[in-house]
Amino acid sequence: MRSLKLSKAFTLIEPGPVVLVTTHDGKQNNIMTLSWTMVMDFTPKFAITTGPWNYSFRALKKTRECVIAIPTVDMLDKVVGIGTCSGADTDKFTRFGLTPVPGRAVKAPLIQECLANIECRVIDIVKKHDIVVLEAVAAYVDTSRKEKRTVHAVGDGTFIVDGRTLDRRKLMSSKLPAGV
Amino acid sequence: MRSLKLSKAFTLIEPGPVVLVTTHDGKQNNIMTLSWTMVMDFTPKFAITTGPWNYSFRALKKTRECVIAIPTVDMLDKVVGIGTCSGADTDKFTRFGLTPVPGRAVKAPLIQECLANIECRVIDIVKKHDIVVLEAVAAYVDTSRKEKRTVHAVGDGTFIVDGRTLDRRKLMSSKLPAGV
């Protein structure tokens, strides 16, 4: 995995892929599947919606750290599997054959098999709405990977795979942030 | 446009498409392009990140209403155009050849040319983070439309078009909310 400039990290979340969020509660690693994410700034700052109904939330709240990992379409069955069991009784890294890799700034692990990983610190929890506000502190992309297509959850059990990419850089030049 | 059950409305936002948000400030209609959205609940409740830097924010704050319209790939140049000019000096419906259609519960207009439209009420503004929390009150889909592929902004001026859809309904049955 290669380091990615922090000014580009928001481009991993902005298209709205399903993500995996890892935590480390002091004893063990855990992973959750999440589709409820939002870019909030280019700094980069992200929101996720989660709360006490997710086992990972306890570790997130306690450690105020996590990693957002971006899986690709070849990992879809693992992504769905991770989202349909609980860290309360399952070591998800072992069960789904994923490799935890130590991060640089947080204790939550990167996932080696993913296309990209973003180390994040919790900067606020908006309890009223179960929104956790995160700030990215390091980001990585696996540039050697052939499969780069991510998946988008529809929410009804179906998933949309990335298709072709269209370039509108010229038309958008006035709106693009620096460093992307 | 056909009515869509409110319990299915979140499936329009969950995949993370670029959306258009319309407002009506009492005098005129406006539209903004937005990629910073998040599903927060199946009720359905959504978050968007926007603030005083967007001309539409004034109307959103004053009227506490908007419509989230979902454009498709054939509308991409309009979507980018809408995102790179301001309602302060532009009637965007006229300039981009879009047709405002009266909604049922809100004064912000639906966009006839879009694949889907969701009438929303503002239920909270989290000022600290520029997050506007919306509740859907009516939703519609144009079932007669051939082009159904939405686009996902990467944030660097490129856009990913929807590709194929994969079905994991069986694997996910334990997690799917009622009514989808």
C-alpha cells in the first residue's frame, strides 16, 4: 500500500462506496460494513451514522479512532458477511480471511486486501443524530491491485458496481479543491 | 412520475449518487448540485452537508423544505453546469432547460427530467458541522425512463457511472428493513 496525499483522501469516500470500518478496543480488532457515510470537507472530514446498536460503536467511542477501508467488487461476499454477523461473538478478520496491518497514527488496523485505507480520528459525536464526525490522519492506496471497481449498496440487498468513468475536469475546474 | 413508497425512498440516496437539491425562497426556484449526502435511517432520514457558502442554504434555512432530485448520466453536463454557477444571478431551471413540477407537501419544485424526486422537510440543522438533517415526506420515480444509470462524483472532476447490479438479497435477508 502506498501513501496517498491527505488532500486526495476525500475522493475515496465521495463516490459513496460501501466501506469497512475497523476498530481496536484494546483487546481485539473488529470490522463493520457501512454504507452511511458522507464527505463533509476537503480537510478531509467525514461523517458516518452509527450508534449503540453496532458492536463496533463501543470501541469507536472509547478509543476515538478507526480505519475506513474501501473494498472492491471481488470482496462483495465478505463485505455482506461482515455486515451480517457481530464482533460480539466473531473474530471477523479470521472468519473472512482478512489481514490486519498496523496503521501509522491509530491502533485500529488497516485491511491489507482492500483497495484503500484511511486512518481516522473521531473529532465529534453528535449524539442526537448518531453521527460520528471523523478526520482523516493518513491514507493509503494499493496501486498494484487490478480490480479497482467499488460497490454501492442500494439498501434492498442489491449492489451497483462501478461502471465507466467520465471526465469533466475542465468544466469543473473552478470548483475543484487544491491538491486533487 | 409515479409515487414511491416512503419506505423505499432511502434506496435512492444509499448508493451515493450526485443529487440536485431544489428550494423555493418565496419568490423563485433554485437548484444546487450536491454529492455530500448520507442516509441516516430508514424512516427515511437523510443528512446533507451545506452551509452559508451555498446560495440555496438561505432558502433551505428559511423555508425548512427542499426536494432531492436524482439525475441520470445523460444529464451530467447539466448537473456540472448547475454546480458551477450560482442562483444569486442565474435562474437555473431556465438556463438548463429543466421543468419545475409542483410537489405535494413542499413548495420546492420537483424536477420533471430527473429519474426520481424526494420531497423533504428540514428536521434539524447541526450548525457546528453544517449538517442539515432532512426527513422525506413524499417520493416519486419516473418508471417510463429508459436511462436509469446515476453518476457518482469522485471529487476531482471525474464521475463514475453505474455499472451492473449484483443481487445479494438472500445473504442479506436478516438485515433488510421492512418494506423494501
